[in-house]
Amino acid sequence: MAIKIKQGDRYNLPVAIEMGGVVLTPDIVETVEFMLGGHRKLFPGEVQYSPEDESFHVPVTQEESFAWPAGETVWLDFRVKFPGGDVIGVEKKLGIAVVDAESTEVI
């Protein structure tokens, strides 16, 4: 299923990360860097982890989603820092389609 974000949307985007067949959880990572449409978000920090769906929840603000051009794709890229210092980027970026909104007002 393709992921879509409408301009002006504000919510937490759930992202499950798997490396080598292992679902990453906070107990096996030190830091996760998410780059979404030019915005950097970190776990721990503004990105939270949900054990219920085993995913990191990356916040998207209305201002951020309004800034993304309609009809384009924004990319979610992430790198993981493990205890011990290794940093590994996930090879596959996640494309998110941006859908046009009639209103451009933050509510």
C-alpha cells in the first residue's frame, strides 16, 4: 500500500524498521535518525516508539506537510546508531506521495 500525506496533515507517521530480518526496538538501538522531506527527527527525542505496533512514530506538522509540493514524493530515509558506535543506514527509502489540499491554513 502506498503512503500518502495530504498537505496540511498533522500526525505521527508509524515506521517499522527491519534489518537483517530483525525488527528494531529501543532496547537494541541507541539512536535513530529520520530524514523526512528535508526535516531531521531523532529517536530518542521527538520520535517516539510504540511497542503495540512495533514502530517508531515520526511526527509530521501541518507546516511541514504544507511545504511539500503537491503531486510530488517526499522521501523518508533513516540511519541507526547501535550501542558500541556502529551507524548503519537502511538501504531502501520510503516514498510518500503528497496530495494537494484546497486550504493552506493551519488549523
